[in-house]
Amino acid sequence: MSNVSNTTPAPSPVLPPAGAGAMRATPPPPIGQTEPYTSEWDRTEAARAGQSPWLRNRRRAARDRFVEAGFPGTRVEDWRFTNIAPIAESRFTLAAPRPITRGDLAAWTFAGAAAELVFVNGHYVPALSVTGGLPAGVVAGPLAAALAADGPARQAFGAVVPSPLSTFPALNTAFFAEGAFVLLPPHTVLEGPIHLLFVTTADARAVETAMTHPRVLIVAGEDSQARIVESYAGTTGATYFTNALTEVSLGAHAVVEHCRVQRESEAAFHVGLVHVDGARSSTFTSHAFALGGALVRNEIAAVMNGEGMECTLNGLYLATGGQLIDNHTTIDHATPHCSSHEVYKGVLGGRARGVFNGKIIVRPDAQKTDAKQTNRALLLSDDAVIDTKPQLEIFANDVKCTHGAAIGQLDDDAVFYLRSRAIGEADARTMLIHAFAGEVLDRVGLAAVREPLRAELTARLSAVLAPAGGRP
Amino acid sequence: MLEIRNLKVRGGGKDILKGISLSVGAGEVHAIMGPNGSGKSTLARVLSGHPGYEVTGGEILFKGRNLLEMEPEERAREGVFMAFQYPVEIPGVNNAYFLKAALNAVRKHRGLPELDAMEFMALVREKMKVLEIDAAFLNRPVNEGFSGGEKKRNEIFQMAVLEPALAVLDETDSGLDIDALRIVSNGVNAMRSPDRSTIVVTHYQRLLNYIVPDFVHVLAGGLIVRSAGKELAHELEAKGYGWIEAGLTDQPAGA
């Protein structure tokens, strides 16, 4: 593996305000068209007669904002390696409810959840959900109901996403019909995890291509603790579009472990955005697994808004065939004495493409920042490609920031060593890939989530390694 | 056990072995000595099936079969084991998992039932005692962060578990202090048996005080230039390799 590592990047000349999106002087023209989306919005708006004026106004403003922003092309720096033309040039219709049984969900559920909310085609399905096991005061339920009244959900809604909204948050806000609201009162410790499962079921022969815009709002009160798992999955082979947006706000001393498992159909488009804002001494840990989807864009942006916050971002993606998986992460050290630790790993086979862009911002008064970023990718075929870019913007002088990237093939010496110990070549390669991925997987504290994921990874890897036999 | 006939090997664009013949019988211990660059380690690696070399002539028969036609894993399953001069670090794969996979691959090949975790632990515990290996060692990633001595001990430990028919030790003594050398040698000696052959590749005679060979061969310039009993090792220790490298014409009579 070739390694690049340095600790003193040149500071960037432009300093956006905390939590703001990328600044553009003269933005390149948008691509594709917004009309299919706006006409779908107009078509479906009539059916939402029951929504509150508050929500209607928010959604309408987001619709307008989406039209204004348009879809970014590859001339926009943040989208340089990811061409979203398939999303920008297609016509999607909001997914209709479809009947589904608990048995259909078996591959995506796990044992031991304190609550499990199931959303099918963007609609909450109470009959498939389990919410009885939560302590008093803890809320885990449908977002639409929570937004009906003026309360904590409304206060938190949109509070963590930078404004003006960029394209996909605007699209999500304009279109979202349902989602999950999780509220942890101060000093509450939730033992079991909360599982939010978003499933798109589609007829592979369907004429219309479905889309959903799941929205998740997590509010962790002071000194509360919880583990939340978001799963995204869909019918094998179906083409559809998921545009998910999660907002997490952590009160002082709150501890949230957020696990995001994306197993969309191999033909699906998936945009998954997670925005995090943490107060003093809070701890946010993300485990992001991206396994499915034809065109995938993940973004995690965490703003460290209180002294002593800790943020850990673990990511693992496996892309094969013609998949494109793009991971953009931003950690914004807005206050002193915060530490962030980021490890992203990718395994790419076939003609797959991976993108990793890891931005770390250290604000002028964020002294004593300790930020560490590692990004590694394993290329299993000659046609697989990874574009990787660390982006450090450091404006404080008493900080520790390190980043390292390593891209490469499996270590031939290690393969030979294992083979010389009687282990067959395919097994040796699988063992080494697992070892590579294991570093991320092993950090998931929940065995009920981790072990099935390990098994799934094994199955997906053997499918990658079997037909071509890997590299000679 | 092993029959090497006129073996010629190229590696890195150079002819390294230029026609080596060597016969190793069951139960015998052969030491291969020689100056740096003589081709000792190449011979060991070729036996294990290392992909970095090209065999340009000759043949190797192992238990009567053509060894050169076998993949590295097939050789290992048939009973060839090479203790690496530079054992490879494999982060993320723990010793126990790795060794169990290796042992079960060998057992499967031999028509033996695969061992479960309990049976495996019972088996390795015995071997660990001989090599003075701590139990925590099993849960550490293979060779990662090991000292030189630990790596070499791990090689012999693996050998003890896999019980090969032919063990090839490639400069296992290099970098070992006297205590580690004693432990490693005890491990090798504990495995000496009439059914097992051993090839010890070493630069120095010191190891051969502990692992006493039946035969000593001197490799120089890609050829075996001397073969004799264990006394040859002492002679080399006393005189160095200079007289061999200088050419064999002026060697004293009766040496």
C-alpha cells in the first residue's frame, strides 16, 4: 500500500461561518431539471390537505429553495467525482404504500431492540413496528404526528441543517411525508437500541420509479444516552430513489451511538445526509455501512458546538459491479478542547468507484483540538477506482490534526504467507479483506447488529471474489 | 522425502541457483550454510512455492511427487512447512483464528475431521508450553507488533501445530538472543522424528550447536560446493566463508 500522511496542511483562505455549507462565488449552472420534481410536488400536495400551516409553509419554502438551488453538476467541487445525472434527469413518483409482512423484514431486523419503527415506501406502518418497551418520557414514533403540534419536534426540525438548504436537504424537506422522531429526556439512559427501518418495496417491472424522502429527528437531552440504528433496504433489483435526512442534536454530556446500515437494491439511488450538532462534553459516534445502491452519496456533517465534545466517525463501504459510493464527511471543530476520530474504509471490486472527501475545520478559537482522520481503500480489481481527498482547514494554532490515506491492493506477501500455511488463495484473500474491514466492524458495540453484518459482508465478499477469482 | 535434481532458479533478473542437487531422507536434518547472497534463502522459498522466483531447470520431488507443480497451499497441505526469515505481519487476523484455519485446511486434506474451537485449544496449549508462549499471544494479530524473537517463536509454534513432513527453517536464528535461540531450538528438537525431515538454512554455526544436523552443505554462488557431516559447520565457523568464496582450488587437503 502506498501511504500519504502529513500533519500540516496549508490553511484555506476562505472561512465559512460555523455550520454553513460550501461557499460559491459564481456557481456553475445546475444540471438536469427540477420540473419533474416540482410537478410531482404539486400533484401530491392536494392529498396533504390535513397538514398544519406550519408544515405546509416549511415544505413550500423548501420546494422553492430546491428550484433555486437546482442539481449540482460535476463542476461543483463537492460533486466533482459523482455525477448525479441519473437523479437529476429522471422522473420519480412518491412511493405508494404496499402491503408487507413482518416476515419480509427478517433480513433487516435484529433482536434486542427497545423499539423498532418500520417505514415502508415512506409510510409509517404501526402494525409492523414495536414501541412498547421504552422508558417513560422517551419518544420514538412517527415524525408527522410529532410535528402536528407546536412542541419539541418543531423546535428541533431543521435546526441542525445549515441554511439556506442545499439541494438534497431542500428536496427532502419539500417532499418528506413521514419519518421518525426520537426524543430522550435529560438524564435518560436507554439500554436497548432504537431501530428505524426504512424499506422501499417496488415491483421491478413497475413503469413508475418510486422515491422516498425519509426524515429522522433525534434530540438527545442533557446527560442522556442511546444507541440508534437506521437501516435502509429495498426490493432486490428494483430501481428507486431514497433521499434521507437525519438530524441529531446532543445536549450537554449526551452520548449517542448512531449506526447507519444501507443495504439498498443494487439498482437504487441513495442520498443519505446526517447532520449532527453537539453541546458541551457530548459524545457522538457514527458507524456508517454502505453496501447497496447503484449511485450512493453519503454525507455526515458534525458541528462540535461545545467544549470537550468527542466525535467518532467510522465508515465502511463495499462497492462492486458498477456501483458508485461517495462519502463526504465534515467535522467542524467550532469550540476548544474537542476531539474527533475518523476511520473510513472501502473495499472496491469490479468497475466500482469510491469517493472519500473528509473535511476537518478547526475554527480560530478551537484551541487544543485533537483531530485524527484515516481513510483506506482496498482495490480488488484493476478497474475499480477511488478518488480520495482530505480537506483540512485549520485556523487555530494550538491543535493536533493528522490525516492519512492509503490506497492499494491486498498485500501479496500476506497472501503468500497464508497460502504457505495451507490456506487456499480465495480463503486467504477473504481473510485479509475481513481483517481490513474488521477494524471498522469491530467497533460496533451492538453484537446483534455487528454479527449479522459480518455474515452479510462475508456473503457479499465471496460473491465478489468467486466469479473472477480476484486478481491473479 | 525430498529429492532436488539440478535445480536452476532465476529471481530478480538474475540466475540465483545454478544447478543444485540434494537428497534429504526421512528423519534427517540437513543444514544449508553459506555466505550472504549464495542462494540459501532462495532455495528455502522455492521449496515453499514463493511466486517471486522462476524455476528454469531441474526438478524437485517431494514424497515422489513433483513439488514444482503444486500451489503453495497444496505443498503446505502435503506437509511442507517453511519458517520465514521475515514473518509477515497480518493486522486484523488473530493468531488463533489463523492457526485454526491453517490446521483445519491440513486436516481436511488428510481426510481428518476438522477441529472445533475447544479441540483446537486443547491441542495448541501443549505446543505453547514447549515454546514458552503466553496464552494472550493467541488473541494477538498475527506477528503484528511482535519482537523479532516472538515472530520466530511464532513460526516454530505454527510448525509444531501443523506437524509437517518437511520443515524448512530459513535463517530462523537471525536476530535471536541466546534465550530465544534455546527456546526455538527446543521446539525444533522436540519435533525431530524418524518421519520428519528438516532443512536448516543458516549463516552461522551457532544454531547448529542446538539443532545438530546429520549433514551440512555449503552453498556458494548458487551451487553446493561442499557436503559433509556436522563437523563441516565447525570448520566454517573457524575459517569463515572466505576460503570458499575465494574458490575451492586452494582448500587444504583432508579438510
